[in-house]
Amino acid sequence: MTLNFKRLAFIFLFIIGMSNGFSQLGFSHEIGVIVGPVAFQSDFGVRKDFETNAGNTGLGVGLVHYINFAYRADCNCYSTDTYFNDHFKLRSEISWNKTKLNHFGKWVDASRTSSDADKLRAHSGEAQNFDIGMQIEFFPKSIRSFQAFSYSFAPFISLGVHYTSYNPKVATTYGDGNINNINNFYSFWGDAAVPNPNEDPFLFNESGTTWSTVASIGTRYKLTPLSDLMLDLRWQYYFNNKVDGLDHNLKSNKANDWLVWLNFGYIYYLD
């Protein structure tokens, strides 16, 4: 865990350094908070199952910072009128999300009475992630015109990269409740051809780090001259399949863990 925090601190300082670089050019700043429900898509439950998607939901919160290229803080004036300055913003973010995970769908239906069905019903987990990253946001409409109240809504799309420290938890109430006992979990998950006496081949109960790509679509609503409300729908794909603490060996395991986050935000213009 200590190593993870050192890596996160390095990434954070790097982002701060980039932001300070833009600040030296005189561009203005915005800060804000975001919060909203998270739907975590993992190896729990059944793929493309509504009950799974609705059941494995959690909460995310974050702090965001923007470099606004359309306005200069050093002179309280608009910057050079270029397409980039009037349609792009640079967003840096620190966020956290947490989701309780359980198995849903046909394999845990009450009609199934096998020991494997009982093992799935007894198995639960938790995905908890701390993110630091940066995104570039594109506004099709003029940022200058939006700040001047020419219109109330400013839609945007964004794309970026985040560095994630994940800390999953694994639990079961089956048998003796020991997560290190492979016999307490779904029998088809294991891979007998690759025995590992030190670590279960499909359960991961330790923290780690990974990169992720982030894409979102949303809009801002002009509340006051110095504040906006924001609605943002995010898709985040992790370059790792252990974020949820489960990486089974079935052929249905075709994708890494990912999430959808609908967040609501409040943005304040500092300069």
C-alpha cells in the first residue's frame, strides 16, 4: 500500500506541475466537486444482465480542477481568440469510488440448489478505487459565449487517462468462510493446470495499481457569472481485471473491469 501511495503522489505532483505550467501562461482556473452513482461492471453476476447492473452499484466522489484557456487571470481579459482556446478545457481530477459486489442472475436463482449455486450466493466483494488523472474536454459551442450568458447549456465530451490505486475485498460465508480455501468458491473458476500454493488463481484480496482510460459526455448549466452546474456520464475502462478482486478463468471472462459513473457537479471560477 505504501508503494501505491508513492506512485499516486508522483502522478499527482506531475499533474500539478503541468497545471502550474499552464498557470504561468496566465490562463484562469476553475475548481469543483462531483458526486454520483457508480455502476461497476466486473466478473460478478452475469454479463448484460439488468439485475447485475442494477445491483452492483456504488458511489463516487471527487475534486476537479480546470484550466480555462478562454480567459486570462493575469489581466482579467479574454485570451487570444483561437479555436482551441474557445472550445477546449484541461481537467485534472482526484476521485474515489466504492461498490459492494454480489452475484445476480440465473446462476444464483432460487431454483438452483447445487453447492456451486450456494457458493456464488455466499461470495461477495467490494471494489474501492482512488483515482488521479487528467482529461481534455471539448465544447462544441463557444466557451466565451457561454460565460457571457449567450446560452444556458454548454455540452461537452472528454477523453483522458487516470492512474488508479485499487483495494478490493473478498468475502464468503460458505463453509468455514476462509477466502484462502479454494473449495469455498465456485468450482469452475479455478485452473487446476496452473496450481499456485501461495495465491488463489482467481481471487485477489490485495491492493494494486493500474492505468485506466476515461471518456465522458455531459453538459454544463450556467448558474451565475462565476459558477456552473455540471452533469457528466463517464465510462472508465481499467487495464486490469483484478480491480474487483475476481479474475476467473472461464471463457466468458472477455473484458477487464470497467464502470459507468453518472456524476453531478458544482464548478466555481476562481479568476
